[in-house]
Amino acid sequence: MVGVHNQQWTVGAHPERELLPKHFRFREVPVPELRDGEALLRTHLLNIAPVMRMYMMRDGAANEAPLEIGDVIHGRGVAEVIESRRSEYPIGAFVQGQIGWQTHKITRFTKEERIRPLKPHGLPIHYALSALGMTGFSAYCGFVSRAAAARGERVLISGAAGGVGSLVVQMARIIGASRIVGIAGGADKCALVRELGCDEAIDYKAEDVAERIPTLFPDGVDVYFDNVGGEILEAALDWLAPRARVLLCGSISEYQRETPFAPSNYTNLRAKNADMRGFFVYNHAHEFDAVETVMADWIRQGKLRAVVDEIQGFENMPEALMGMFSATGGGKRYVKLLPGPVAVY
């Protein structure tokens, strides 16, 4: 499009441990003319997730090709079609998908871009990054499909104030769990997870998690939904109920370690006839449409809400990601690129 420039954040250097400003590089490039079969997207929102640091590392992350110096940083976003040579994607339509850290994107809607049109739910478009996007699909497909959580079970959730964890807390209440405990960092986040439906909260910054779990689950944990890995995962493995399921969704505590963490007590799984189940959301892509329908119904019925942590301004993308490893406001973190209220679709 003539006169339009695309602002981008690219890999400035490969991180080895802690993310630093030097790992990010800004550039601006002109947007070329569209070819047949393409559409031009204008980015409204960009997702922020700890795994993005792994995308930037020299070896990349599972299921993602490694990024080279100068490559646009990977990340999902919500964007609006502003020019189109694809009849099924008219001007004004909204999509979510692999937009990357940039203000504009020319797309051919390839399989690798994983672009999905937004269904018109009459909700703020940030839901496409939270409850009605990969965050919500991770929560539902991980907790309901993969962990097979059921009514009457006792549920423990780490990272309970985060984007995925805060949704799992609410789902546990919806399905009728008999006891729900969330692990979070700080008094404010613990208050949030109680508000969302937890019976109790464990403040890992002020309490000994390994000591608190048995006091809250005297008969053991049926489902442990793990978003953090590390020592908290190890503490949970010490207090499983017979036939418990441990769902490995994330491991933020391990992303900046020099060496991977290895739980010393994994044999407790054998003693309890329990299962530890890995999880990758795109392996459940066949469920996404049905899950979106269920989640949208819950939102309209007032059973589920998306907790969001909005950061203003494309210029703040690096700070938004670096801050994920220290503190967040709770919920799904995203960066809003355009001024004014979040669009409704």
C-alpha cells in the first residue's frame, strides 16, 4: 500500500538466559503492493507470552523454526484486514494468528501462519487472545480434554493468576470441582484467584508451597494443572491422590535456568498409579471451533470472564516481554497498538 510503513521488532541478539534490551532491534520498512491471493493486515493487539523468549534463542523452540538475527519476532496477534485480494477475507474483517511483532502484515493465509477469522461474538477483540483464542483453547483442551478433569475432583493450579491459569480456575468451578486451590505470587494475585473461584490460594512468594499443599489437600490432589514447572511441580508430585493426573502446560520457572530442572520424586507417579501428561495446544486444533462455542456461551452467561493485563504502545513490546519474568498484573498480557478503546467484533 503506497505510503504505508511497517514497524517491526526483530531479533537483535540471541538470548542465553535473561532477556535484555540488546536482544531486540526496531526497524521500519515500506509495505509493498499486494499480489493476487494476498491481504494486508493492520495489527490491533499482540500477544505476550514467556515462550517468546524461547523463539528468540539460538536453537528456537519446539515446533518453531529458529529465528535468525534480524528476523521479526514470532507472536500471535489480532489484526484487521485493510486491503484484500482474497474474497473470503474482506476489508474490515478481523483475524487472529501468527502476526509477528509488527504493525502490518501481508499474508497469503498459509498453514504456518495459523490464521483464523474471528467469529462475530459482539465482544472486545482481546477475547481472541484470551478466552476465545489459544489461551482459552489451552485452558479448556488442557484441563477438560487432556487432564479429563471431572465433577467432584480436587484441583490444584499453578500460575493461577495468569492467562491460562485464571481460566482454568473458573472452569474448575464450572465443572463442579470439590476443591480448588490456586498458586500465585503476591497478595493481590492470591486475592484475584479467590475472587475467580478458588477455595484457597497459596502465595509462593510468602509461603512454603510444599508445606501448604498437604494442609489443603489431606487426601491428595486429583488434578494438578502445571503452568510453572520447577520446584512447585516437584512439591505437587509429593501429594497426589490415587489415579491423579498432572497436566504439563507451561514451565515459566525454567525458561531462564542454566540447566533444566529435573524433579527428583517422579516415581511418586508409579506409587499412586498416576499420570503425567504433556500438552501442546495445536495438537487439539480439531477441537477449537467447538471449544470456542462453549467458551463464548459461558462468557455470555456470566460464568467466565477474561482477566487481561493491557500494555499500551508498540514501542513497549520488549518491556512487556521482559516483564513477564518478574511481575505482571495478572491475566492475559497483551500490547494494544492503536489509540482509543479496544475494537468490538
